[in-house]
Amino acid sequence: MSDTVYKNLSNNSRFDDEFLARLAWNEKMAELGQLAVGMVHELNTPLSVIVSAIQLLLREEELSPSVKDMVERIETEAQRLSLFTRGLLSFARKGDETSGETDANQLLREVVCFLKYEIQKRSIAVVEDLDFRIPPITAEENRIKQIFINLIMNAIQAMDGGGSLLLRSSLYSDRLVSLQIADTGTGIARHSLNHIFDPFYTTKKNGTGTGLGLFITKKLVESFSGTISVESSEGEGTCFTLTFPVIS
């Protein structure tokens, strides 16, 4: 067999392997999308009951301060779960929500306020380095909130013993806004960095993570023509960098 023929056969074989791998991946994603729709349907019914019950409880005037605080925390977690289920649907199928002008700095601050209890419980210091001159980004507000919640919650959970959470925004170029969410937590092992955006891959202990948070986050970012990257060192912390196009 000539070298040319052998090379062509090798190239074709490699092409076939890549094609089959991509085909298998696409089938896996289609199955995951169907699973997501089913999960959302099963979660939304009891979630609606919980939210309604919470709203009724908060109308009671005789609630003690400690009970009211607990109910408000339940409401916060219910809202976070609602955003998560919407994120699953956003991955599974194109949503009805439309993109518009979104103030990234304001949403970062709102999410930090939303997660205030978790931050204070772990004695985490929030450091803001926000450039308020950046223009609005082209995105849908609730989906951007879901992205920020996923990333900030990961940072919080990586700092059980306390630490610093850095939120930074800047104009990366005339057409891109750069956002960074960094922590001083446990960090991510080098061998895991290439897999953290894969579905069902998690570095958390058994029973504490689904492995879908960062996968959905990446899909949401990309749905707005954005990018997401990560830098991390074990024992030193992790930094996620996002870029989004500005309003043209």
C-alpha cells in the first residue's frame, strides 16, 4: 500500500471517528434536553405550591422575627430554584424571552443581595471593582441573573471557612464587556479544568452537586454570543471571566 493511500485511509478513519463522536454527543444533548423538560415539569408544580404558601405565611402579622427570617430564606431558595428550572428550559429549547439592554453591574449587585444570607453565613467579604462607565450588554435579564447566581454560589460553596469574593467589570474592547467573578476558595484541580463545563461532571462531594450548573451556565452565556473561561489553582481560588457584546 502506498504512503498516499495509507494517509488518505488514516485521515478518513479519523474523520469517521470524529463524526461518530459528534453524532453521539448530539444525541446525548437531545436526550438531556428531553430530560430537562421533564424535570422542569415535575419541579414546577410543587414549587408553585411552596411559593404560594410562603406568600400566605408572610402576610401573617403574628410571625416572630426568627420565623419570618426563616420563611424569607425559604422564599429566596424557592426563587433560586425557579431560576434554575428556567435555565434548564433555556438549555432545552429556545425561550420566548427576548434580549434587550441589561446593566451587568446592577444585576451583579442584585444577585449578591439575593445571596446575602449565604455570604454572611460563611463570613465572606465581597470586593467590588465595577466600572460603572461600561455600556449595557445585549442579554435577557433573568438568564444573566441565573448565570451570576450559578457562578457566585459556586464561589461561596468553595469558601466554607471564609474568604473574599471579587466582582469586577470593565470594557474589554469597544464591542465587549468583561466580567470577572473570583474567589479565594479551594480551587479546581488541573485535571478537572477541561471537564467542568461537561454535563453531569462535578468536583463536589456525592449528593451536593448535579454537575449541570456550569454546563447550563456556559450554554446560557453562549446564547448571548458571550464567552466564559476559567483560571484556577488548588488552594488559591478560582476566577471565571465572561465577555458579552455591548448594545450596538
